[in-house]
Amino acid sequence: MKLGVFAVLLSGKSLAEALAYLKEAGVRAVEIGTGAYPGKAHADPAALLADPAALAAFRETIAASGLEISALSCHGNPVHPQKAVADGFHRDFENTVLLAEALGIRRVITFSGCPGDSPSSLYPNWVTCPWPDDFGKILEYQWNDVLIPYWKKAAAFAAAHGVDRICLEMHPGFCVYNTETLLRLRAAVGDAIGANFDPSHLFWQGMDPVAAIRALGPAIYHFHAKDCRIDPANTARNGVLDTKHYGDELHRSWIFRTVGYGHDVQTWKDIFSELRLAGYDDVVSIEHEDSLMSVWEGLGKAIAFLKDVMMFEDRGGMWWA
């Protein structure tokens, strides 16, 4: 496996400065934001594609750093019920695919998105229970009329431009949020759809990432290293569905944490062992969203923790067997 970082946490630095910092920290790969929610601080696909000199300079900066690009990320909601909003996210996705093609990168990371409950909706409608029956009708519309048709077309576009791994981050609030929904969309669209596996979003839903890794197997295309701390007292009172602002840490049922601050070393060792069993021997990309730590401290602790628990060498032969 290779240690990487999702570089959006270093958006205040230039690309060259960010890469130099990560290289010095012992990182081998970088994931770069290319639009939508992650922003375009280090790479604006439309601008790079329109300017051959700028694209060449971008390539040279990456090459000089000695790091590899693990993926381009444009997490958005391209099936948003407001057309102008959806079009913006879709444009970022297509431009990201085109930039990936130009750079020889096969992986693009995003969200599945979530439509509204009808063609006249203004906002996404994330369904979390089966009753009353209205919710089932919403799901039928979202999946059959919007989500599956969109991703079939998007996957075909990506394939035509050399991107054969669309890594969807399973995230509550979007139609693909757990193992079952990821596999459902993959079955409908094809192997272009896979997971950007982020355990933090599974922890707070009460899922076991090890069980999810085993179920997904070869459908895991990329991995985010981010943790989540469940507050036992707040969860006991209110459950895990929590709409309070992320900054209200004291009262929330859960908050995002740097790896090792939500779950112990053994939990993370089990996760990486299961990844190896699943055949994933690729980049582990740190995503820092710990509101209790600075970027520098959180990233530094994550790098040190992961260097200890990840497996970097090939497993070798079973000399004892």
C-alpha cells in the first residue's frame, strides 16, 4: 500500500509548496481536488485544458515532486433537482474526466448525488425509512428516472476518455451511502462504478468497515483514511442522525476525527488487513476534517499513525507452510 493525502487541506499553499511539504512528511501519493465541493485551488481542469503551457507546467510540478496522483476528486451532486446547480456539478465532473485523460489517470472521485422527490423539486430529498409509502415512490423516481440513467451516461463518457473507475464516496445525504446502495448502482451501471471507501461515514451509521470491505471486495477503487468519534451519551439520547453544525462538537452524536482518535489501533489494523484480503494494494489517502486539531497537527498525527498500522511491503511467501 502507499500513503497519500487529499491535498485540499493544503489549499492555502501553492501546488508546489503542498507537494514539497507532503514529500518531506514521507507521503508517496496525492489526491487533487478539481472542482465541486473540494474546489480547484491546485487544479482548475477547464483552465489547464485550455492552456497547453499551463498543463505542461502542472505535469512538471507533479513529476518534480516525486509523488504520484492517486485520483482527481470533484465530489458534487450532478443530479441536484435545480438544473443550474446540477449542470455546474456535471460540468466539473466532465472536465475532471478530461483532465484525467490528459494526465493518464484512470480514477475520478465524486458522490452519487441525490435528486429531489419529483421533477419540480428544488432541493435533494434523502430517504431514510420505508414508511409512509410516499418514501418508496420517491426512491423509485430517484433511482429509476434520475440516478441510474445519469450514471449510465456518465460512465460511458468516462470510458470514452480512458477513465474506467468512478469512485463514489458512500455518504449519507446521497443515494449511495452504504454497501448495499453502492452495489445496487454498480449492478445497474456496470464495473465503472466502485467505491471511494471512507470508513468515517460508515462508523457513524453503525456499520463495521471490515464487513463492508469484505462485501465490496473488488469494487473498492480508492480509500480515504478518516476517523469518526461516536459520543456515547449524546447518541444514547438522540441516536446517530444529527443535523447540528459540525462545530457544535460538545452536543453532536458524532464528529470526524483524525485516524486513531475515533477508533483504536486494532480497529485500523483490522481494516488494512481486510483491504489486503480484498486485493486492495493501492493508495490510502488521508482526509483531514478533524475540528479539534489544526491541519498541521491532525495531518502529522495521521501520517505517524498510518505509517505504524499500514502494510507497505508485499506479503511474501509462506515459508512456514
